[in-house]
Amino acid sequence: MNSEKYILIIGAGSDIARPLAYLYAKAGYGIYLASRNIEKLNRDANDIKLRFNVETQAYKFDVTETAVHQKFYDSLPIKPIGVICLAGTLGEQKKSEQDFTKTKNVLEVNFSGLVSIIHIVANDLEQRKEGFIVGVSSVAGEKGRKSNYVYASAKAGFTTFLSGLRNRLFTSHVQVLTVHPGFIRTKMIEGRETLGIITASPEEVAKDIFIAQQSGKDFIYSKWFWRFIMLVFKMIPESMIKKLDLK
Amino acid sequence: MKITNWGNYPVVDAAVHSPESVDELKKIVSSHPEMIARGLGRCYGDSSLNYTIVSTLRFNHLLAFDEQTGIIICESGVSFSELLEIFVPRGWFLPVTPGTKFVTVGGAIASDVHGKNHHIAGSFSNHLEWVKILLGDGSIVQCSKDENSDLFWSTCGGMGLTGIIVEASFKMLKIETAYIRQRVIKTKNLDETIEAFEANKYWTYSVAWIDCLAKGNSLGRSALILGEHATKNEVGYRYRNPLKIEKRMSIPFPFFLPNFVLNSQTVKIFNEIRYSAYVSKDSFVEYEPFFYPLDVISHWNRMYGKRGFTQYQFVLPKESSKEGLKKLLTKITESGEGSFLAVLKLFGKQEGLLSFPREGFTLALDFVISPTTLKLFNELDILVNEYGGRLYLSKDVRMTKDVFEKGYSNFNKFSNLKKKYDVQQKFQSLQSKRIGI
């Protein structure tokens, strides 16, 4: 029951968190789950412990409360070998356009708050010269559209942050993996119309992330075909994009 | 969202809610006038279909496990396949399992599933410590054989009509290996098959694959398959870790087979080959091919084409089993509408109000849904009723109210309890409306 290697999942309330934790627990990693809803996390942690006999801890953690991030990291009994950031919120674009506090929250949860906690972990891993950082960004960040550009721009920032960090940590042997998922069947998009065939399950995305991380990748799309969807989408010039009614 | 169960018929455009916590579930239950719970959708017909569906699949946490007693507490959306993956390597097995591992604990309770060990172990409800159920008024009630026992006996086998099962506790079975000591006995006709069941009823697991197209003197010829959990001593030197089995790839059935492929000729040839392929012998087999031979092929239901299929499963009381089976089998072979899979099994005693098993023989046959098979079913219904038998609700998609009431003598008692616990009649399925419960 004593695990030597731990992973820290930030945003462990996400639907991807539990299937992902299963994969790491099965591989023998201890698990730290961190998110705001501690009741849910405790239930998840107990479940993971029972299934895989690995040490699992739940922590109440808010991405936006950057002032206590260092204290939180210091409190972890054994420092993790890797951190996986799943935190994110779509927010409501229309409200964000009118109310900056709403915009600010979307920017913090998807970008600046993550920068805070990732830098703390990164500094530690850089010194230890080992480990990995996984950031789940989004295909939305590759091009702005009117229906969600506040969220998308935060994700764009996050993607760029991760690529810079990858460059910085290369010499310290720390892997930085950026994940661009497309549509996932999660509570984030519940009630929205999605195309069944290109919508992945949280389990599929978790598996993609795990395999990519374990094989030392820098960047993946999940599912893989999004690479081609985005390739085509990005080829459309801005002069045309602006005229489209993009949902 | 288009939803259909294992038989691919009917298809319903339903609103599906997938709550993650009890609070979310309560909100859904209080804000909808009518709904039915659904797990992995392995019932064949419309038992878990309605226009509002509450999926329990996000309710899949393990809550506790006692390594000493084998008693587990889990949420209702946990699947048997997950439990096997976790607990077989630790030396524990499901106390009762149906022919597929892709069912949830909640579904197993609602259908009160039986397995190849029914004559010895009873149905799944027999192994439950307790069940927690969310009623229509939003309260969560724990029930067991001793506590709120009327709710317990109407929930086990109650097809989800008393409320939504949220948690359950049951006792797992201790095993030494993941292997089954198997014996196959081939029989030449129905009399021999029935005798073989009786003579081998001390075996924990028994089931017969029956060639439902063999006529005349060969009517009811079968391969009786018997099994026991193999002990360490029995398999000892063969395997390094006898609880560990290499994971196999599941092979997907990639598309719906065109309707014309399965016809009476091809099925007859298949049955002929299958019967000859069986050899009377003893061997050790892994638990998966023994219990779940079809689970290796995911979506095997596509084999029956897009028109959909169903399983006709009935049980006859022991006294009338022999005569009744002969009549029913003759009718089926005469119709030429034979099926790939025909399975015969001897049940033991059974409690529960709507639980399907009862002491006697049960026969299950897969059929494509067509006007001719539907006509055949109606004729079979008459015989089943005549011999005092009944049909399995979890496999059914077309039974009439009359046939249901004749088969399930406790239905009035059940209806009254349903009224008591589900005052607002919130929990209904397309099936429950059809058969009037």
C-alpha cells in the first residue's frame, strides 16, 4: 500500500480525473487529488484506494486562490513525480462580455491560476531533474470564435505557457505534455448538441493522456483526428473566418 | 438521445440524465414526473426504457470492502466486469453472475439475476446484505431481508419500479484460482438431458446448450456443461499465479450483419456443427470463457441485423417441465425459426415478488424479431401459461398484460407495494406500462 511515486491531479473534479487516476493507480502510482469539491474527492479517493490498493489523498484546492498554492504544495507529504492539470471552465461567453469579474474568473481558472501552481511544481521538478507536467488545454485555443473566445484565449495562453515551459525544462529532463482535446462527453458540455462520432468519452481521453505521458510525448490531440480537423480549420483565412457564424 | 437496449428494439428518443451525486439525483427525481433507471442496458427489450432515463453509470464508486468476510459496499452503477477485474486477482468472485459481465449491480438487483449456480446459490438477491434505494419522495431507505423487508422483496426483481437503487452491499465468494474445472456431458435427447441435470445437481454450476433444431428422436439433444471453481491443488503446477489471467482483447462485431445472412438454413448448419464440436470430457478453463463466452465479441447483438432480436426465456414448474419442454421444443423446431443460442437450466427455489426464477427448468432462445417469430411467441405464451410457467421480464419486449399476470401470481402484491412506496407513480418503464404494473 506504500507508493513511492505520486502524481498530483489539479482539477480532480473533472470527469477525466477518475479514469486517469485509475490508469496511474494501476501502474502503481500514489494519487493526490485536488479540487474544490472535497466531498466528491473523498469519495473518489476512497474508491481508488479500494480498487488498486494505492495511497490516495484528497485535498481541497482552488486554482484561483494563488496566495495559498505554495503552502498547499509544501504540505504534500511526498512530493509528486508529476502534475496533471485538468482544471478548466467554459464560463459563459455572453456574460463575460458584459461583466469583467466573470471574464477574470475564466482567465484565472484556465490560465493564470494554473500558471501559479505549475510554476511551483516546475521549480521543484527542475531542481530534482525529473518528472513531468501535463496540461490539458483545448483545440478551442487554436482559433478564436465568437461563441467562446474568452475561454479560448485563456487556453491559447495556457498552450503557449506550456510550450515555453517545455523549452525551459528540457535540460532538466522534465517532460511537459500539452494535450489538446476536442469534444469530450463531460458535464462541461452537458446539454449541448455534439456530434456523436467525434465526441470522445472521458475514458478515451484519459487513456490518450496516460499513454502520451508515459511515452514521453510533448504534444497530442485527443482523439488523434483533431489534428486534421484543426489543420483544415486553421487554413481558413481570418478574412473568411470573421464572416462565419461559428458556434 | 437515441437509446436502445441489447435487442436493438425498440429505439427510443429519450432525455438521459447522468447524476454523479445523491444531491443531483434527488433534483432529477423531484423535477420529473416519470422516469426509469438504466445501467448498461443489457436487458433485451424495454425494461429500462422511457422518455426520461436516469443513468446510474456515474454512480460507480466502491465504498468499502472487508477482506475477511468478502462483504462489499458499492454504488449501483459499478459493473460486474469492474468487480471481476478488481477482485478475482485478490481471490474473490461474484456470488451469482448472469451470462454477461456487462451488467451493473443496480441492474442485477432490479432483474434479480440468476446464474449457472441458481439451483445451489439462488439468485443475486440471496447474497445481498442490504440495498439503499431513493424513493419518489426523495427519501433514501435502506432495506434488507430483515429491515423494510417488503421494500426489499419488491425491489429485488422489481425492474426499477420501486425507486432508484443507489447503493448495495453483498457478499463475494472466496476462490483459490481463476479457473473452472469443467465437465461436458453430451446427451442424445431431452429425457437424457433432464436426467443428466438431476444426476449432476451437486455441481455448483450447470447449464446446457440445447440444439433447438434437432427433431424426432433427437429432440432436446444437448451438451450439459458443469463447473466447479478449481482449487489451487487441482491446477497448482500448471500456473505460476492461478488467480491471474492474461487480459484478452475483445473483438468487436464491426457492423450490423445484413438481415438475409441469418436464416433457417444457416442457423441449422451452425447448430449441427456446434453440437458435433462438443466432446464429453473434463478440463480446466478460465472463468471468462466459462461464464461469459459471448462477451469476447463486443456488440455481438449486431449479428442479428438492424431489425432487432429478442430472447424468449421461460421457466416451467418442475412437475410439468418435462412434458411442457417437449411440447414447446416441438413447436419451435416445427416453426423452423430456430435460434443460435438455446440454453437450458434447472432452477432451485426462489423468493421475491417479481423475481423470474422458480423451481423447474428454464429455456432461453434468441430470435430475430419478425412477424413470424412474433406469431410463434404468442403460441408459445399459451403453452407457457398452460403449464404454469412464466417469462423473464428482463428479456421481454412483447409480453401482454394477461400473460404477465398469469405467470406472476404475486403481481397484485407487488402492485400494492409499488403504490405504497411510489405514491406518485414516478418509476415506470415502457414495459411496466405495457404489462400494467
